[in-house]
Amino acid sequence: MYADGLSNKMVCGAGVILEGPSDLILEQALKIEFKATNNQAEYEVVLAGLHLAYDIGACEVACKSNSQLVVNQIKGKFEVKELLLQK
């Protein structure tokens, strides 16, 4: 799974690509309907990608993200200080 989120003054969104066996590739673009920080958008896309992977029956998922904060928080290397991200 490749995941990337974005947030600016105009729009919040995200994109996820799932690659699976037999050259399966699924792409999903998401519009986040609430005001979100960039870090929240990054988390939203990881969650959306995991839900999509679950829906297609994936048993194991490797996630790639360009967000050092999200990756290290998920790995437990960085503390999650923001209450919304803790949830």
C-alpha cells in the first residue's frame, strides 16, 4: 500500500494505491470532508487504505508513506502527542 495525504487552505485529500498478487492494482482518491491538518490527512489515508485492503481480503499489508511522523508514530518510535491522532 502506498499512501499520501494533503491539506491546505482550499482542500483536504488523500490517495492510496494497493498492489496485490497477480498484478492487482487498486487506486483510490479521497476528498476529506472536514478541516484537517496535513498529519490528520496522512492518517486518514492510511486508515482508508487499510479498510480497502481488508475489504478485498488482504491478510497482510506493507504500508509506504512519505510522512516520517506518521510512519514513526505507527512504529512506536515517536510519541503521539495530538489527541485526535491518538484515536
